[in-house]
Amino acid sequence: MSEDLDGALSPPMVNGEVVFETPWQGRVFGMAKSLADSGLYTWDEFRACLIDEVARWDRHGKGEYAYFDLFLSALEKILAEKRAVEPAQLKDRFEAFRARPHDHDH
């Protein structure tokens, strides 16, 4: 599946394997794949959301390019579009996780 993400959409890779700097990145990648495999959306639909997020960052991005932040934004966007989760619930959940101390067991 990662072979469907190339160019600016390509995740960080080493020796043909996706590289995750933190546990949440691997979890987000796995969730996106599992939800596509389950039929909630197609991988092409997710890819289109990721393209939109990368393009938006290209136009307005400040700071360092953070691939998995954009990947997460694309996942949030498609989950909202498919009404799999309410944006307000997602925001509340995000804030709860953000409030956890650094190095908390993910």
C-alpha cells in the first residue's frame, strides 16, 4: 500500500520500509490502512485527502514539513467526510491525549 504513496506523498522510508519516529505514527498509518481495507473509504479517497493536505501545506506551511502530521490531518478529514466520527468528538479526544504528560505510555 505504501507504494501507492509516492513523491510528496511518500512516507519516510528506509530500505523500502516505512519508518516511524514515534508510536503514534505507526498507529495512524495502521488505522488508515485498516479502515481502507474494511471499506469505510477507498485508498484512492484517502490519497486524495492526503494530496489536499500536502498542497495546503505547500501553500501555507510554516516550519518543518511533518509528513505524519499531514497524514493524520488527511485521516481526520476523511473520517469527518464519511461521518465515521464527529469533528467535535475528535477534537475533544485530541485535547485529552494532548493533556497527557510527555512520555506517557501511548
